[in-house]
Amino acid sequence: MTPVRADLASDEELLVRSSSEPEAFGHFYDRYERELLRFFLRATRRADLAADLAAEVFAAALAGASGFDGARGTARGWLYGIARHVLADTWERGRVEDRARRRLGMEPIALSDESLERIEQLGTSGVALELLAGLPDDQRDAIHGRVVEERDYADLARSLQCSESVVRQRVSRGLRALRSRMEQAR
């Protein structure tokens, strides 16, 4: 099997290839680390707790990647399903479980003050990122790739498996929707 190229692989392909190519999961992790940290930071308002929760979610995702079924939904949806479950479990138990991390033999994470500060800054990225999460998946993915990741249209078209003109249209429609929602929020 040819080694995975992150810029060309879909999220689903990265997950499928994770069991035989560890770097594939690393690429998947890189795509969602900041987004997942923001999600947990909004939910908990604590950078240290957000980091612990994200670590447990990614460990559970890595352990369960072989069971991912793209016919049942997107890789992003699958990851957020794990995240919601881990968060609910944390609220119920009053602590972050580390079962998946222990099962994989992962050491507990130790965060520096600088790392905690960077996580907290993710939470202050503004209303636009919260509104971005509310867009339809296709528009959100196109805007995130183009604006946040600063990828070119050709690269996005390959990874989203559509034409450049479709990506441009998704970005345009999504930005128009964001602008409208931001004006309403004022």
C-alpha cells in the first residue's frame, strides 16, 4: 500500500489506514486537535480539563479506528460522538477517565503553563469560529480548509473530492452565511 499523503487523503481514509500506518492517524489528529480542544474548552472553561478530555478522545479514536464505518457517517461525526460520550461520562463521574489512554500504554499528559495558555487562546478565537461550527458540513469544511488552514482551492478540491468550482462556491456561500449571522449577533 502506498504511504498516505495527508493533503490528498480524506478523514475517512486516514482512519481506515491508521491500523497499518500510524502516521495516518497522526494526520487525522492534526486536522482535529485544535477544533476538539476548542469544543472542550467551551464546554468546561478549563484548559487543563480540555486537554485531558481531548487526549482521552484521541486515544479512544485510535483504539477504535479499525471499527470506523464510513457508511454510518463522517469521520468528524464519529470523532465528535466519542467526544460527547467522554464529556458526558466526565460530568457523570466528576472526573476524566483515562481508560483508553491506559489501554494504549500512554503516559498521563503534563502541560506547561505555556501549553495551557495556548489552549486558552483557542477559546478566545472569537464568535466567528463558533458560528463556523454551525454551518453545514460541506461549507464548514471548505471554509476551515481555505481560511483557517490557508490551503489552496486545488488542494481542497482533492481532499474534499469535488471540483475547485464547487469548493469556491461552498466557501462563498459559507462566508456569506457567516457574515449574515455575525451581523445578527451584534
